[in-house]
Amino acid sequence: MPGELAARLEPVVAEAVAGAGFDLDALDVQQAGRRKLVKVVVDSDDGVGLDEVAEISRTVSAVLDRHDHLIAGAYTLEVTSPGVDRPLTLPRHWRRARHHLVRVTPAEGAGFVGRVGHAGAEAVRMLVEGQIREVRYRDVSKAVVEIEFKQPPTEDLKLLETDAAATKEETR
């Protein structure tokens, strides 16, 4: 039942979130006693601040109140941004991870860690052990951002920027 409810709510919640200028990253509905817990995860290319989460929460709450016939009962709304442990599953996730280290588990072969460069529609360019490598999304089983406590090396960023500029020139 909660999965069906999430599927019914997703279009109206996604429209409200998009109207606020953000992407709906995930929507989950769970039964929590007599109430339902509606979890909404939002993101954008520029990230999501606390003030923006509060505004989105008010917007989504108003939309859910207008569609209370779908929920049919009391609910608690939780709006948040994705955590650093969110798997990179869509091209936009890779774009937002630009310049970050990512641990990649390919569908076949050995895993690796690389720094994210240009993320296109079908593949991402990554700096892996000093070499630029193209990684097709369909070949990735799992990818997560590695937490770093210092700035990336300037040389790595220069290589990625040079590659991104060359990649954009090739696609013109």
C-alpha cells in the first residue's frame, strides 16, 4: 500500500518541487502507526540549503493538503536533501559530483576510485590514476562519493577542466 501511495503522490509532489526550482530525487511513504511518513528528497545543481528545504516543505505540505484524498489520513512530512552516501545513479548525480572523488564498482572488472570530470548523457569522464577515462553509466554497478577532508590537487582539476573543454569542442 505505501508503494502504491508513493506512486500516486509522485506526480503532484514532483510538480511542486519542480515549481520551486528543484529536482525530486526520491519519494517514499511508510506507515508509522496511525500516521503515514512521507519522505521527500530534493536536490539541485547548486545544492539545497536549510531555508530552501523549509520553503519546499511548506510548498509540498500545501500540495498534499489539497490532495488529502490521496493520503486518506494523517501524515508527517519530512523534506531533506540527499546525503553524501547517496549512490550516483543518474547523469545529474554525476554532474553534481563534479571534481569529487567517487568509488566506482563496475558491472564487470575491478573497482576503482577516480575524480569526476565532464558528465554527459551516456558517460562520465573521470581522472583515474593520472589518466582520463570514460566510464559509461550502464557499465557501473554502484558509485558513491568518497568523503575528502582537503581540497583536490590543483593539477587534477586542471586536467579535468582541459578535458571538459576538449569534450565540449568535440560535441559542437
